[in-house]
Amino acid sequence: MLSEQVYAHLRDAIMRGEHGPGAALKPQELAQQQGVSLAVVREALVQLVGDGLADRLPNRGFAVVAFSDRRWQQIAEARQIVEPSVLRMSIERGDVDWEARVRAAHHRLARTPVWAPEEGEYYSSEWSEAHRVFHRTLLEGCGNAVLLETFDRMWTASELARRWATQRNPDRDGSDEHRRLEEAALARDADTAAELLARHVAMTAAALNDG
């Protein structure tokens, strides 16, 4: 569908920083740029709003979400509560196949370049996907589809915040944080793993607060 193509284009542009925090997303201009109808653009923008990447403004306008929007802190708070609990379940219930998937997901993440020159000063798309897969794989051992769907929704909503936080705190050693998470999970050390994951999420929220 055209709207899906426009949505994907706008989402990638926002993630690359081409539309900055709070920037207006004008349907008429976007329709002209993309060579599509106004209705198609509006449908794509509504989907961005649903993902938490854009806001609907008065008079039917749209804008990229603001950098300091409190929603990021609320999402981070929710993640700090939900994800460590699900990780505990995953460590308790996960089998050998889960262990192998965690190890493979971490290997891919560690070997994927964080930055790509053509994508600006934010995380690369390839690394972001490897990052998502690693975090989701850590939790998949829980065997609860509803909890995993909750993770998926929170992850999408917080993706932009993570990229902004990385731009603002480039010295953060995320690779070490991920390595320690993998080690604790595979060692079946639920207490340490849950603490590391909560701290990992909190550091992203703190980076936004410090800006």
C-alpha cells in the first residue's frame, strides 16, 4: 500500500534525524514531496502517531514528538517495572534452545556496527534491529505471548528516545552493558540480570533528563 511506503519513509527519516524533535510534519508538503495524495500522507501520519513518533496538533497538523516530552520517562518507568520481571520469568523457564538464541542474538549485536555514515549521528538501522532482537530474545523464554506483545509496544514507542539519548551521550558503553546482560542471563542469575536490565533502561531515561 502507498500509505505503508510513505509511513516507512517518514519513520526512517525521523529516526535518521531529518525531522528533528518537535518539527512540523506538514501533510501538503509531504504529499508533494512523495508524489501521493493528501489522504495517503494523513494515513501514514496517523500510523506514526500510533507508534508514538508523532503528535497530532490543533487544526489537523502533525509534528515529531518533542524531545523533553514526559512520555519518554513514563515509557522508561514502565519498562523498568515490566522487563526485569519478564526477564526473571525467562531465566526460570527458558530452555537450552532459548540459551542458544540469546547467545546468537548477542553475537550478532556485538558484531554489527553501531554507526553508519549514511545514517547520520544516530544508531544505524541494522544495529537498531539487532538491538531489538537481542532484548526481545532475552525475554522470549518467558513463554507468555501477552507479555511479549507488551514489550513490542513499549519498544516501538521508546525507539526514538533511545536514538536521541545516544546522540546526546555518545560515550556510553552499551556493548559492555549488553555483554553483562547476556552473561547474567545464561548463568541463570536472575537477580543480577534483572538489576542490570533495569539500570540499562534507566540510563537512557537519565540521558534525556540531563539534556
